[in-house]
Amino acid sequence: MKKNYLKKFLAITAALSMTVGFVGCGNEGADTIEAGSKLKSDEETKVEIDPENFNIDDVGEFTIRVGVNSGDGNQYLKILDNHTGYLKDRGINLETTEFAAGINTIDAITTDQLDVGLFADYAGVNRIGNTLADTQLRAFATIRKSNAYNLYVNPDTIKEPKDLEGHTAISMAGVVFEYDYGKLFETYDIDKSKVELVNVSSTQEAIALAATNGADSFWVNDQIAPKFEEVGWKPLVNISDVDATMYTFLVANNSYLEEHKAEVAKFLKVSDEAFDYIDENLDEFAGWVQADIGLDKDLVIRGWKEATHNYTFPQDAYEDLLKVEDWCYKNGNFPTEYDFTDYINTDALALVSPDEVTWQAK
């Protein structure tokens, strides 16, 4: 019976959208018919969506605005969609905007330029810790778990981690590299006051500094490592060596996740299916990436294979967030200790992938 009510409601809203004019959940300045709006105003017909009665094919067309970094999963989804219509054919209008780092997507969410962004564990934990009074940010899916970052160094100046004292290290303000360096300094007893940290706004700037001997180290992922090897830099330490395995998450305002739970759930499910398509057609897809954004085909394939590609929220990702928060608080990143449990909302993911939501609050 619940399912019949839901289908009846969705049919009504679909008909209304044809007469009023559909506007996706990421757009402004026009009348909007949103999935769930009728149910919220009519308690007699209200149906709570759950995995048993939810069907992504019952969700109407919508727009979702997502912030991406160069070469990340959501940028790849957009490239796939441009070439195949994979998301468009399922009623999803994916709008992407590229940013230099995940922290920039958080800024764009808070100014209503985006619906969904991403952050590496440290960046999200640090930002929320410094905006506790007014933040609505919530992590809602784990994108990836990765150890594919190494500290690349100029071998002429850095032979071992302790050699960083008296030399220049490249970082980016507010991003996970701050955490990686902090863990590095602790692990190898490096006096951080003797290391000059220089912030850049992009990886391209870091490569330029490396090429001109303007710095001595930078955290580099496997996908762009060949660019640093071309200028003679070599890997010295992996993030796993300093207990800084990186988790990356999708993030949105809680109000958005509550109002558009069905749309977010569909986006996650169709994205997972699209990632499977890329797995099965990786060579052809990598050629599209190279043609569209200039990233070398071999690097696309290499970067894709080193990571998993499906949306989850496991216990280890949750515990990583708690660990990073504890480290940040104890290192003076923010004045008030907090529990990241309160900044997670996996309701949408649980609609379509309940077996992948395995975290439990401590």
C-alpha cells in the first residue's frame, strides 16, 4: 500500500512539473516542484521513504550541482555523461565546477554555488571544527580510501625525513597535506619550526616550484607522480608510513540532504553503476578524458586502477574522522573539541546501498 501511495504521488508531481516547468534542485530563481513537497504538506498521504518502498526510477528529472577536482570521480562522471548520456538518460542533469582542492568546494556550498562537494578527512574535520556555531555541513558518503600519496622530494637536498629541517616544503592551505606534514613531523621527530611551509593554490604551481628548485618536498598522488619524476624528484615516505591513510567524502548541507534525499540517493546509485561502466570500458573512457581535459590516457588508467570506485560509509571511515578530529583539537586547530558523529547523514546512501552503510556511532 505504501508503494501505491508513493507511485500515485510521484505521478501527480510529474504531471504538475509538465505544466509549471521543471527546475532541478540545484537551480534558483524559478518555481520548483520538489519530490516530497506534497507529502510534507499533507500528513494524511505522507509516506516515509525506506529501502523497501524506494525505487530510483520513480524519481523525476533533477539537476545536481557538484564541485570536482581535476581527475576525481565526479569529474569523470561528467566526461562519461558528455560522451554517452549515461546520467542524462536516467534523468540526472549533472552540473560540475572544477576547484583546485576539496576545501574550495566546501566554500562554494556555504555560498549556495553548489549542492554537493567533497573533502579529504582533515579538510572537512578542520573546517567544521572552526565553524561549529553555524555549519550545516554533513558527510554523506565515502568516496575512497587511499594510500596513493607519497612525499616526493628533491634528492639533492633531502635524503631522509629529518633533512626537511632547514628546507622548504610545499603545502596547500586548509587541505589534507597540513595533516600529512603534521603526522610526518611527529613520526620522524622533525622540528616543524625549522621547516618553511609554502602554500600553493594548485598542483601546477607545485610542479613549477619543483622544476625551478624553489622547494624541496610535496605530497603527490600516484596519478601525477610522473610529472614530479620528470623534474628529478623521488618518493621518500608514503602516507601509510605516518598513519595518515586518506579518506575522502562527499559533503552537503544537511538541509539539502533532507529535502532532496530521493534525488541524492538516485545520484549515488546511478553513479555507482556509471563507475562499473568505466571499469568495463576503461581504455576507451581514458581516451575521452585525455581528449577533454588533457590528462594523459596512461595516467588516467593508472589513477583509476589504484582506487576503488563505489559509495560506502564503513566503520573505518567513521573512526578515521574521529581520529583526525582528536588530532586537530590536540594540535590547536580549533578551540572546542567536538564529536564528528553529529556531522554525518547517510540516510540517502542507506536508501540504495544499505549494506554499504556499516558505521555505528561510538
